[in-house]
Amino acid sequence: MNMKSYRLVRFLNNFFVYFILTFFAFIMLFPFFYMLSTSFKIPSDTFRYPPRMLPRDPITMQVDGYDEPLPLYFVDVDGVQKEYALVRSNIKVGTYAPVDNPAAVVDRFISEVKPTGGVMNQQKVVVNGEEVKLFDVEVDGQVVPMILVSQTTVGEFIDPQDPESEPVFQNVRLSEPVENVGWHPENYKEVIELNNLGRALTNTTLVTVLVVMGQLVTSVFGGYAFARLKFPGRDTVFVFYLGTIMIPFVMLIVPLYQLMVLIGWTDRLASLIIPWIFTAYGTFLMRQHFITFPKEIEEAALLDGASRFAILKDIIIPASIPALATQATFTFLYAWNSFIWPLVIINVGNEKNHVLTLALNVLRGRASDTPNLILAGAAIAIVPPLIVFILGQRFFVESVAGSGVKG
Amino acid sequence: MKTQSRIDAQTNLILRIHIIWRGLLALMAALSVWMIWARMAELPVWQKILFSLAAILVMVFSSYGAYQFSKHNHSGRMISLTLDYLGFVVCFVFALNVGEFFIGIDALGENFGKGIPYLGITVLGYFLGMLEEYFPTRNNASENSLKTVSKWVMLSGFLLFLWQVKALNGIVYFFGKFAQPGGMVAVIGLMVFGLSLWSMNRPNVAQALNVKTRHEQVINGWLFLSPNLLGFLIFFAGPLLLSFYFSFTDSDAIRTPNWVGFDNYAKILNIKFITLDVPDQLARDVVDIKVYDEVGRFTFGDRGILFAAEDKFFWLALRNTLTFVLFAVPLSVLPALVLSNVLNSKLPGMKFYRAVYFMPSIAAVVGISLVWQWLYNATIGYINYFITLGIEFWNNLFNVAIIDPKIQWVSDEKTALFAIIIIAAWQTMGFNTVLFLAGLQNIPGELYEAATVDGAGAWDKFWGITLPMLAPTTFYVVSTTTIQAMQVFEQVFILMNPPEGPNNSTITLVLYLYRSGFQNFKQGYASAIAWVLFIVIFGLTLIQFQRQRRSSIYES
Amino acid sequence: MKKNLLLKIMGLVIIASFVLTACGSPAATEAPEATEAPAMTEAPAATEAPATEASSADVALRWRTRPDNQEEIDVYSKISTELDAQLDGITLTYEPGGSEGSNYQDQLRAEVAAGTAPDVFWIPGTDVADFATRGLILNAADLAAATDGYTATDFYEGPMYHLTYNPETGASGDGSGAVWGLPRDVSTFALYINLDLIAEAGAADPRELAANGEWDWEAFLEVSQATRALGSDIYGYGASAWWGPYGVWLNASGGGFFTEDRTACNLNSAESLAGLDFQRSLYQDYDVAVPYGEDPEPGFRAGKVAMFQNGRWATPGVRTVDFNWDVVELPAGPNGTAGNWLFWGAYVINANTEHPEEAWALVQALTTAETQGKVAALGANIPSRVSQEALDAFLTFTPPANNQAFLNGIDPSAAPTAEGPLWAGSWPQFDQIMGPAIQGVLTGSTTVDDFGATICDEANKAFNQ
């Protein structure tokens, strides 16, 4: 009995845990799902309310007697929902009522209603102190003068299987179109070819690859010097490095900009690469790693006459692949996602040197009426790092956790 | 003196040439100082000072090195190596510049895309080589064959890649540039400095200058550090100093900056608090509105205090940024703390959830902001749709009539900043969860076991063990999140139109810095804002650090 | 073994990156912007068109405009290609700048400072004074004086007043000693109307009302309310969040941003506040407008906004919609006029250009009646040259059928206010103070009275610093 209730409590407990976790997972993933699904939609589908997750296409159908394929809508015929084709829209309909009985309204096509007394001298009555025009409206075979209460427009829908049957008239905007799920991967093609995302992707890849490689090289050498070599001034420099780790990048944005102006690198990809190769933080991380490396192995190699470079190359680096990979991933994300520096230094007009974040910023303005294209662009910027992450998920997360505790 | 006898004639010659070389370099440096001041009038003053300082240093050290050389002291060799190395690096960079290496990167973008698939082949080849590890073979032959295949695949992939990106043209173009005078100078410089370095490193020469084993570490240490250190000085420390200098000038990136002393800081910090007779008294009645703008007012009953500042936007930005930090940090740290504790259970599937939570922190902020922009859309966005659904459900369930607020997330002054806060919390929560999780896993299990024996409940354990033991992680998480939050810019810039938001409700410090520095071109002023921002960040971190220290003292 | 391999790869890739980066350069020489390759001097800033190359080849000029959509980019690219063939000794490269949302002018200022800006570029009229007084653009007065057939009166007076304004003497017009550029085109606001929505709502057709002279604020409000009633996602009116749309309401009630002589703030005059209050009521009291701050263009193009206030520049984008649409002039305010703007932007010459003569030739070529006709035909703005011929041609560039609405807007009888810079102050600063404050009113967080009580105290700081 006791055991049973314990099990129940544990089950409830676990259920609660999974409920919380799944709830948060939904929140975390939903924007990504939204981005991906919207990027496959057609523009009109993105503006639909209530919003829907899967992309859909309206269906059209070839109907006898019409040249163009006609769009299909759900139409209510005698209480049954049917798929009808829209033949004509913007047919004006008026709601008419007799002057003495405003409740007895009838709907008529405006084209079928004649002004009372002819177009030239239409008769008028005074209702509530205002002059209102009178119309001849046919009710049950009798012509009754009525006033126009309100008017709207409808569309004419016909049965596509039987075009000769009685048409149905109803509001087009509020009619639900017949749709099927349809994906539009050509959005990606359009955004890559027409909106410069292709070139931006190349540039981003180039910049990221060069920054990651360059930063690894300088931090490995620097970290090794700090960790293993004794020379006067080392500790002073190291303290200096440590002190600058906390300084935010925006501190540098103005002077670095002027420096780039000075050496003529504004508007050049070099300005996105070279300054980012040298970081205090990366060097610090490498030093923290190398310092844990057993000294004995190194000393033995030194006695064998190996040079410092050879030791670094043959012994230390191969044993430090996880630490290098950690730093490489951090740098990768930083370089791939950076925005404010490219915004400042790369010319908006020089689309050849745009990186993804910049191209997205331009796309946002140019394609504000096509969210599908904007979000396809966002997906191009977001998905590659996600793929890298999913492939090396376990390793990645653990290395971040490790760096955090160390830092 | 005893070593002197062992010097052979060749070494002696090298040493003499070196002394001359050092003297020559000193002379050239002196000449360039004269050139800078006499011939280059168009250079800004700070650059003149910088360049001549460098030249004077070269002059002094070079002559001092020559003097030490003549006495056969090892410090002469050190100085010589350093100067020649620096000279070599300068010539090397100059040569790259002459060959249009740096700006050539742009053109690489043109062809790089075509080459990427071939680079992929190279990587594939590398993984092929790695396979050997997973299929341990007994006979050496097959191992070698796998290696060979891998090597050839890599090589061919790489060559194809080079061919695709038109490497040959590049090389020809690169070396073609050296036929011109600039290129000649670079090449000669490279050769002279290189030769000097090479000769200085000959064992005989080193011996003659009384080299000791400890010198090896000194030379290697600085050599290994040098790429990083030089780049760091040029692209980080230098600009940092420059930023400090700019903050005292009216630099506008176009004209030569003028020194204005503390004016920029004075303008930023010029504020006034005035007690009002009636809460809605106009600002112009109580302050000089030619100087001050009203930033805000606080009302207490029938009294009020007016807060006026010379630079209203800075204080609005500071207010918004601090509000952002105040909400975004707890919202991304507290749920992370809870989630990490839940994830720390030994139930199956936790790694999946951990990975899912981590995903937002990887995505580009610019892209994420674009996605949220549409989620926030007041008429067709999902967020308002979910709110509508929730309210309908609630109304039906309890038969009440709550009105759908139809929040205008980004165009309403009251919600705009909050919309940004939600994105930031969403994006950093998972990262913090992983950090907390790592901290939790480092807490020794015995502590909990002992507490269980003592009869402590889950809640007691959380307060008594988990939280105190997590303190260092918490400090790290809170301080990094705060530093990051203080720099909020991208979300605001992308999501808001205009970025300042409705009634300046989303102008942040970095946005204001960007606007001052790159829209209004008050770069001196922007630098001053940057330093104030830094001081605020530094202060916040210091406070957290103090608190963390105090609490850890309590624990121990 | 494995370690070696890894290192070899790293080595290879590093060497590769060295080689590769240099290798792109010849590719650049083949590309049209050949002269972008840097000069062989130590001076790093001299990256454009080295003199040695210029003498042997065509002079390469870069020019830029701010297109709002892909359609406009196509228009200007085509113009560039045509002029390239037409102008001897000049090679043209057209580069589209960012759109309004991506801070076109700010980026341009940064680039002029950095020396990477194009030789000729378009800037909005409001920024001319700022660019001119900062020395970022060239005063082409001497070049203009030496040009046969150039006279300022060929263009609309409003733009040319500012484009020939000499800040030192205060003179303007031919012989003032200043020519900052030539207007690319002019534009004015109209309402883009969704005819389907208006018909469905049973509201009166604004075009007919306008023809009968009944198109005033009251009629406008009626149409807005009728269409808004069609559904919670349908709006009657929409305008973007910048000074143009809200300025109209101030102008139409007899107020405006500045005093007559443009030397002080006029936002707190009773007329200005009345106009602002009517606009506020559209957003707050009647709730007929797309919430201020949300971009109404996507909504309009999705068929959810009945009347969308924008300039001629929106036409190429609107042409792609699949409902019936047209344009109509803005409704007349209590002052009797619609208070419309005469928008303009000008081609100006980079102050640091190496080829001022060629750049001036390009500016002229870009503003000939012929070129302007092409631009107008392809859908963008109204020609900036005063000529009945050009206006008649403009009417034929349909859709929209009712092109006359635009011309009515710039007709002198409609008394449009010319967009203009502040020579006596800083327009960007004025705008930065005014914009958020008005946004506060339109979103309901500030009352019109509070706005009126303080706005000019703050905004007057933009003058005479």
C-alpha cells in the first residue's frame, strides 16, 4: 500500500518534471519552427489570421467555359460545405428597405435596381431630416420604392463540376479558400540569388573560417608562452591581458573605426578578420588549459633536444584538441553572428562585401511585405550554426559548461 | 674576457657588421623623426607623436644595442633580435599590403564559394585518414593504404579548390606587385632583417655573446607571445588608449580633433534635481531650458521632483538599459536555475532537453530578432494569437469576460522594452541552464547523502547545499549575463522602427553610442559615452563580486 | 601519424589562406570596378581610382541611390547601364544603398568620412544642409556657371531654393555662389486605396468625392470607419512612422514644423496642435489606423488596409498586389488644403571625388528630362524639371489610373510645403527630438496639451548652436 502510493508520487513527480521540461522546450523551439515553416510559405499565406503553422497553397481549377483556372473556395450550399470556383468578384449588392418599414430589408444587386423616376430626376424622400434617394426594387413580382440602407460586394461562385448550375453569391474576403499543404523551397533560391544572401553566405563563411584559424594560432602560441615559458615581463603582460577581458567591445568601436579609416580597411573584409584574430580571452583560455598539462613529458622531450615549437606541435596540440575545439566553436559563433562591427565598417551599398547579418538588415527593409523571404534569409543565417551544434551537440554543450566553471 | 679569445674571424666579422647595422638603423630612425616633423604636415598631431616616439625608441635602443655589442654583452643580442624581429614583421606586413593581400580578401569572396565543395573533399580525405583509428588493422600494409588514399584525396581536393578560386592568377598578381618601388623596399627590408636575424641565431655568434640556457626561454617566450601581443596592442590596447584620448576631444572622424578637456563628460553628467511646487509645473519655469531637458519627474502627493539633464537621451538610455538589465538578468537566470535543477535528475532524455534549451543561444541575434518581429506582430502574430486563445479558453471555462488586450508589442511605449527583454531572456536562458548544470554536477553527492541522513527535506537541501555550493557559478552566470545585457543593441536595432522606439522607450546606451558616433558623428562624445558605460559595467560587476565574496565568507 | 596529419592540414590551410587571399585581386581587375584596386603608394586611403590608371582608361564613377524595393533597384541599374553607354570617357557603377530602415544617410556620412563613399549620391532634401555645412558635398557653383544651358529655374523652385542656398550670404537662386546638387525627382503624398475593401464596406469612392470637392477630413474619417468595421484585422488608414505622414496633418490645419523663416519651432502653435489632435484621434479615439509604429505597407499589400498614405515611390511595390487599387489625393483639412509635402532628394557630389567635372556631368545626365522620363515611366517618382510635357507623360504611366492625384498634390494651388533642410539649425537633431515626442502623442502616452507645453523648449535647441 505504502509502496503503491510512493510509486504514484514518483510517477506524478516525473510527470510534472517532463511537463515543465516539455513546456520550456516548446517555448525554446517554437520560434525556430515558425521561422522554418514561414520561410516555405507564399506571401499571402504569411498574412493570414488566425496564423497557421504549415505552408499552404490555394487550389485553382480549370472550369469549362473559362480560359483561366479559377480559385476554389468553400461555399455553404443548403447547409453543406462544398468546393466552388470563384467566377466574378466585386459584384455590388445593396440592402434596401421600404421607407415606412425599415425592418423589411431585401438584398438586390445594385445593377438590377433602377432609380425611382429615372436617373435624371430620381425621387427622394426625407428620412430623419435627410434627403434619401429612392429606388425601384422588385419584391415578389411587385415594384416597391425603397431606400438603400447599406451596400457591400460579393463574389459569384459556381460548382466547377456543373458550371451551368445555380451560382452562389457570398463575401469573397471572408470565404475560406480551398488549400493544400504546399512547400515553396524556391523562396530560398530567390533570397540567395536576388537578395544577395548567396554572396553574404560566402563572405560570412570566409570571414568565420579565417578568424577561427587565425585566432587559434595566435592563442595557442600566446597561451603556451604564458603557461610554460619563463621570461621577464610575462606576469605583467598576463595581468594586463586579464584586466582587459572584461572590457566590452563597444568601447573600441569608435577608435577601431578610425584606425581602419587610417589604414584604408573600411569597407574591406580584412577589417572583419584581422582585428579579431588577436584576443586576450582566447589566449587566457588556452593558457588555463596548457597549465594543466603535465610538465614531465615536456621536460623529457627537451632533454631529447626537441625545440619548443616541436614540443608544441607534436605533443601539446594533439593532446589539446578538445580545448582547441571549444575555443574554435566559441569563435565560430562570435564571428558568424557579429553585427554591430560590420554595420559600422562595411558600406551598405557595397553588397559584395556584406556578411549575412548585414544582408539581413538590408533585406528587412527591402522585403517588408514578404515575411517568407525575410525568414528564409534568417534561416540561412541561423541554420548552419544549428547544424554544427546538432552534429556535435554533446561535445559542444559540455565544453561550454567546462569553460564556464573555469572562467 | 675569456670567451673573446675563442671568437673566430668569421664571427668577428658578423659582429662588426652588426654594430654598423645597428648604428645605421639608429641613424635612419633619427632621419625619419626629422622627416615626420619637417615633411609630413598633413599628419594629425597624435600620429606624428606616435610615429616619432616609435622612431626615437628604435634610435635609442639600436645605439644602445650597438654599445652592448661592442662589449660582447648578451643584452646586445637581445636588443638586436627584438629590433630586427620587429623590423622583419613590419616589412612582412608591408609586403603583404603591397601585394594587396589584405584587400585581396574581398576578391576572394568572389570565387571562394565555388571552391567550398572542393574544400569539402579535403575535409573528407582527412576523416578518411581518421578512420584508421576506428578500424585497427594488424598488418601495416592496409593501414598505409588507407593513409595514402586519404592523403591523395586531400591533396587533390585541395588542388581543385585552389584551381577553382583562381589561385594561380592570384600568385602571379601578388608577385607582380613586387616589381614596383614599394614592393622593392619591402623585399629588401625583409632580406636585411631576415639576414640579421639569421646571423644572430648562429651558434657561434650566440656563444660569442655569452648566451645562457635561460635566455632560450626568454627569446622563445617573447617570440611565441609576439603575434598575439602585437595584434593585441594594435587592435585592442592601442584603440583603447585612443578611445580615452578621443573622449577628451571633439573628434568627428573628418576634421582634426580639438582637445576639449572634460567637456564631453561634463555634458553627459550635467544633471539637476529640482523640487516642484506643484507636480505638473512646467520644466521651463524651474530650469534653464536652453541647457536642460526634462528627463522625468517623480511625484509624492502634492510635491514633485523634476529630473533634468543637459543630455536627456543619455539618461533615457541609461534608464532603459538599467531597466533592461534589471528584468532580463533575473528572467534569464532564475528559470535557468530551476531548469538546471530539474535537468539534474537522473531521468532519461535529459540530454535532449539540455540540447534543446541551448539552441537559442547559438542563433544569430539579427536573425532571431527578425523572427520575433513577426511573432510580435499585433494583428497576425502568434504571440497575440496564443493570448487570444488563452483568454477565450479562460472565458469559456469560468464564464467570465476578460477583454483581449491585443497588445501592440513593439509600437506601444509600455511594452516595447519588455518585448526586447523577453527575447533576451529566451535567448540566454538555455546557456545559463547549461552553466548551472555543470556547477550542479560538480557538487559532491556525499553532501546530499549526509543531509538526507540528517533528515533534511528537498527544500532544505536546495537552500542549505545547492545554492551555497553554486555561488561561484551563480556569480559567473549573473556577471556575464549582466555585462552582456548592458550592451543590448542588435535586438533593438532590428526590431524597432525607428530603433529608439516609441517615445524613446528603447533607446539603449549602445544604441545611443552608435547614434552619436556614427549618425551624428560626435565620435569624441561617443567615446566618452563608451567610458561611462564601461564604468557602469565595472561598478555592477564589482558590486556582484563583493556580494559573492561576502556570502562565501559567511559560508565558510 | 595522426598528429602529423593534423598539423599538415593546419599548415596547408594557413598557407592556402595566404595564397588565396592574394589571388582574388586579378578577379577584381576583371570586374567593372577595376579602379577600386588601390594605388601603389603607402597612403592607404587612396584606394580609389589611382591617377596612373585613370589617364589610360575611362574615368570610373560610382553612384548611389536609396531604393525601397527590388523594382527600384532594377530601374536604376538600367539607367546606369544606359548612361554608361551614353557618356564618353566615363564608366559607371550603380550601387543601391540600404533602404529607409537601414539608415542610408548615416552610413553615407560614415563613408564620406572614411573616403569610401561613391562619387555621386542621392540624399533626401532634409539632409542637404547637414552634408553641405559639414563639407561632405561639393559646391558645384563654378562647374554650373561654366555649363551651357544650366539654370536653376529649370527645376521646381522649392528644391532649388535649398540646393542653391549659400549659407554664408543667405542668398539663393542662380548666381548665389552655391549649387549643392540637382534634384533627382519630386514626389508628394497620395492615399493608395484598396477599392475592393471600400466597395465591400459600402463606403463612398474617395475618387468621386475628391472630384466633387467633398474629400475632406470628415469624409476621410467616414471611409476609414466604414472600412475598419469590416473586421478586427482590417484598418481604414495606415501611415509609416516618420515626419512626412504626421507633418501633413499639421500643415493641413495651418500649422507646421517651423516658423515661416525656418528659424524656430512652430510645433506648439494652436494650428499645429489641432492638426496633431485630429491625427491622434484617428489612432486613439476612432481606432481606425494601423497602430503608429507598425509598418502599414505589408498590411496594405496583403489587402488589410483600405487607405495607405505614401509617396509615388511606393507605386512600383504596390503594382504587384492582386486587388483593385488606385490613388487619391489627401483629404483637405480645415485650412482648405491637404497640407501636402513636396518631397525631393538630390544628386550631390562627394566633396572628395577625384573627378569633379565628370561627376557634375553625371549629375546633369541623371537629371535630364529624358532620364527622368525613364525613371518616372518605370514607376518611381515625378520628374523634377518644370515642364508640362513631362507632366503629361507622367499621367500615362499607369497604374495607378488616377495619376492626376499626385500632380494635384504638387500643383501650386495645393500649396505643398517643400521638404527642406534647416540651414539655421540641425534637421537631424530636430527630427530626433520631434519624432519620439509625436510618437508619444499618437500612441496615447502623452496628451496633446503636454506635448504642446514642452515640445518647443526642447526642439528649439536644434537651432543655432
